[in-house]
Amino acid sequence: MSRYYRIVVTDPSNGNVLVPNWQNAPGFSWVPPDPNLSTWTSLYSGGVVTNALANNPNAQQIEFDIVVVSADLPYANPWVRVWGVGLAEIQQASQLNKMQIEVYGGFSAGLPLNDASQSGLLCRGLVLQAFGNWIGTAQSIDIFIVAGGSSPSSNQTTGNPSSQSTTPVPTTNEAPANIVYQAKQGQPMLQAIVQCLQNAFPQYSIVGAVDQGLVWNKSVTTGYHSTLRTFAQYIRQASLSIIGGYAPNRTDYGGVGITLFDNTFTISDQTTTLGQKTISFIDLIGQPSWVGPGLIQVTTTMRAGISVNDVVLLQASPLTTVYDQQGGGTNTSFVPEPQLGGTYAQFKSSNQFTGSAWQVLSVRSVGNFRDPNPLSWVTAYDLKVADNTNTQTSGAESFPVLYQAPSS
């Protein structure tokens, strides 16, 4: 088994890692920070994902469903279930509430087609709710995660200075954020958004780029928003009306989206794209499929490294490495399509969605660690055709930094 996962739960007030059965002590122990520590992992203690001998065949069974989309879109909170926990851990499950959590996934070194370099962070956020279950002989802990919308080191999202005693609280209607948006006539909208997020979430960095014509064309406007989602929805609609007018065509311009991942806000209206990334043919689970006009869904083996707003290319067919007798080295080339009978035989050995660049709209990672079905450890991407007519390609690997958090 070379599937890989790592879950790290830490106390935000001091950085201590919650480790079960530490030094044979039942339940969770608060252990001083150490990059080699994990709460649950598929590797032996101290193992690394690039070492095939680090895979632990006795690793606990886990399940999870993690979605990353723009903050204005409806989506379910990420969810993780860990099986095979002890009764002491179940009794302490509620103590995981409001703790920070990181979930990593992918494949570790081992089988020939595994690419350990694609493994990485799938989700980082706060534990919204954790509870234990004991049904018959099955014991588990369920964890619901809020992946954005709370300051990682302040009790309220109002720019309060961080301290060792404060605990971050997810922003909800019951515990609202202090998101105050103010824009003046003639002010670039990106500037107003950055000022708003910087004041409300001072411990998050901000990157991004939007259309240069996105300038506030109304009188001075001040708005208060209790959650990140309501603010992101307002920004989406406001940007659509500025560019598209009364009845905007979302096919031509989709508006500004705000994405929060890995403690960084990304602000983008997808008019400025980054350098292209490639999804290998051997990573695909089945063929890409149409899900709407100009929209496709691509399912791959579980991986990290591709985020919302990235531009991807789909590889045409699998690669092979052959020995170059003249040059004395190796040469990578495409495998030719086999000469098979039948009208649609060529569709079995090559990707049918090549030649176009695709922009990532959402990323969903679904895992069931011990289920042998290939579809039980995958990442699914919703992609749209990248509009080359209205898009500027920067060629950079990341968006420009608009605000750098002091703790980053």
C-alpha cells in the first residue's frame, strides 16, 4: 500500500502537536512542536514520503472529502474520519475543537507509477467540530474542518495582535468577523479588497491580480460582512456589474473570486493566468468528461500542487523512456497508438481533450485509505476552457504578493 496521508492537529496557542498514545500514554498528548510529528499518518515514525520503506502497512484506516473552491460558491466543509482510535481518544474528541489541522495526501514512493513529488497539502484550517463514535467493535473520530475565514492567531478577526493565550474562532453568524469594505469612486477595486482583507485577517497573506479596468464607479460605499462567504459573494456580484453592466454575460467575464488556501488569500478574476501545469496521461482515472458548456471534469490519482485559478494542459498519451543508442542516454517520447480494430479503438489509448488550456475552478480530493477501488483515492478537478482572447498570461509560477502576513 503506497497511498499516503498525514494529519497534523496542533494547539494554536502554543504550537504543540496532539499525538495519540505518546510514550504509551492513552489518549492525546500535547507534544512540543516537531516537524517530524504527526497526529495520524500512513508512514512509520520519522518516515518521509520519498522513502518506499517508510510505508506502514498497519496504518489506521481514514476517509475524507476535501473541497477547495472560491469562497463565494456553496460547498460542504471538509470532513475527515479516522478509524481504529482508542476509547481515551474518543473521550477527548471534543478537545480537538478549535484546534488547527493540516491534511496531506497523495502517494508515497513504491509502485512504479507513483510520483511522491505530487503529494502535499490538501487542506489547512480549524477543527469546527470533532466527535467520537463507538458502534459495536468500530471506533472512530469524525472531524469537520472550516478551511478559511478565521485568523490563525487572534481571537477575533479584527486585527487584534496575536498572543499565546488567544484561540482562533471560525467566523460564523454567531461569531462574526469584522469585515468592513470601503471603496471610493475611481479607486481600483483590487486595492479596496486588499485593504479590507488585510484589516480583518492580518495573519493571512494576500496574492492576486484582476482586470485593470476594474475600478469602483459608484459613490463612496461602506459595507459590513459577518462571514468571508457573504463578502466574497458581494465582491463577485459587484465586479460583474462593473465590467458587464446591468445584465453581465458570465461566459465573457466571470467576476472576481476570492480563494483561501494554505493561509493565503488569492484574488483573481481569471484574466491573468499563471504558467501552465501538465496533468500526465498516466495520472488520469478514465477519460475527462463534459459537465457543462465549456466545462469538463478530470479525475486523477490523488495529488496536490494544482490549485484553483491554475491553468493546466492535459497530456495526449502516455510517455515511455527508451535507450538512445546513438547518444548513449535515454530519450522520452510518446507511445504510438496501437493498431486496434474497431471504429473507436483510438479513444482507448489517448486523451481526447488535448490542444486546449484549461483553468481550474474547483479541486476535490476524496479518500478511503483501505478501499482497493482506484476511485477511492482520487482528486477531481472542474475545469473551464481558458479564454485566450481576454486573458493575459504572466508566465510566472505564482500571483504577485499584495500583502505579506507578518508571521509568514
